[in-house]
Amino acid sequence: MRKNASILLTLLGISMIAFVCYNIYESVPNRLGWKSDYEEALGEAQSRDQLLLAYLYTDWCSYCKKMDSETFRDSELIDEMSGSYVWLRLNAEKHEDGVRLQRKFGITGYPCTIIMDQSGAELDRIEGYVPVGRFKKAVESASKARNVANSEVCDSATGCA
């Protein structure tokens, strides 16, 4: 009887630990501050003067699941990038905004991250699964290109330094 109770308590303890770990693991993507409404995300990008990263995925896409479980769960990516961009996550087949963006940008493969300026114009896109390092470089490259373009407009239009 004592042996059975001991085994039962051990199994209960392991189950509780697994439950807590699973919940922590599942909550990590939310640390990026994912939005699920395009207009809300675009408005936030405008008010914060930040780029909008629109991640489009499907339920059946294995590389989408890999992006979710590896790239977007990377603690370094989260720490460095979560507050610097507005993050939008849409199912391209189920969310109305996802279907609309899929059509607007002609997306034919998943996952696909569209890097947009505050007006919703596409600056660049990241197609397919990419590991953390390449994802960060691609986003930073688009951000730098935007900053260079903005400074050139400033120089030619107003002569500011």
C-alpha cells in the first residue's frame, strides 16, 4: 500500500512539473507581443514609429511550426527584438486579415514574414523557415535600409543632416 502511494505521489509530482514546464514553454511566443488584428498592429506601428513584422502561417505547415518552436522562442531574439518592432501573427487561411494580406502580397509559400513600414508598404519579406541569426539579420537589414532611405529623403527635401 505504501509503495503504491509513493509511486502515485511521484507520478503526480512529475505530472505537475511537466504541466508547469509546458505552460511556460507555450507562453514564450507571447513575449514578442503578437497582435492578431492588422489595423491595430498598423496603428501601433504608426504611433510607435516602428516597423511591422507580419508573420503569416498555416496550420498544416511544418516549417511554420519550426519557426514557432525555434526562431520565435529564442530568448536572445525575444530580448533584443520584442520591443523594437510591432509583431503581427496571422493564419493565412483562417484569419480574415491573414487571407487579405496573403492576397495583397501574393504569398504562395509559408511561413512568410512581411516587413512593413508604418503605412503598410512592404519593405522586404522573409520566406520559409529561417533560423534565429538569419531572421535577425534580415529584419535589421530592412530596418537599416529604411533608415538610410529616410535620411536621403530628408537630405534631398530639406537639406537636413
